[in-house]
Amino acid sequence: MQLAFCWAHVRRPFYELADTSPVAAEALACIATLYAIDAELRGQSPEQRRTARQEKSRPIVNELRRFLDAKLAQLSRKSTLAEAIRYALTRWEGLTRFLDDGRIELDSNTVERAIRPLALNRKNALFAGQTTAAIIGP
């Protein structure tokens, strides 16, 4: 079984570098294009989404891969940009799963938003009934 990875997690380091790095800005623009295409496809059947992604998103993903491979070869291995590129490339197979399966979303943001209240409640419940946990000072 192959996992699908989240484009939002890949996008974040490029976003943080975009103001100072044209390479990061270009990668970010490609990712934004993928999100724009998927926004147009929202609400369509999985088969329609898969077909449209093959036609519209696959060329962008392929070009982004070539771009990242080329830029990584030119960068210092220790640079923050190289780390961001390696993060994306090591997850590439999972990142591109959405192209072949219309049921897969580009990111896991919807799921993460849905489980956030559960995770917060679990943390808050650790201190339920413990009056000493709220006392500050000696």
C-alpha cells in the first residue's frame, strides 16, 4: 500500500523562503497552480477528477519534478532550500498519488481540521479534576 502525502506540508518550507528565493517562489507558484486546478474540480466525480488531473495537473507535476531535480544539483546540501527540495523529492511518489486517484485530496487539511478539536480535548482532559494543575506559585 502506498500512502498519499500532503502538498500543504511540502508547500510550507517553500512559502517561508519565497521572499528571498526565486527558486522557492517558482516552486510555490507551481503548487498554487495545482491547488487552483483542484479547486475547479471540486464536486466532480472521482473519475472526472482523475481524468482532468491527468490532463492538467500531471504536466505541472512533471515540470516541477524536473525543476526541483535541476535546482537541487546546483545548491549546497546544507541550505534550507535544498532541505525543502529534498523533503518534497523523498515523498514524491506519495505526493503524486492524487494524479491517479480522483478520491485523493491534494492535502490533509480537511482531516487535520476535523481531528484538531479531538486532540485539543484529549490534552485538556489530562488536567480535568486536578485543582493543583491550575495553581501558580508556591
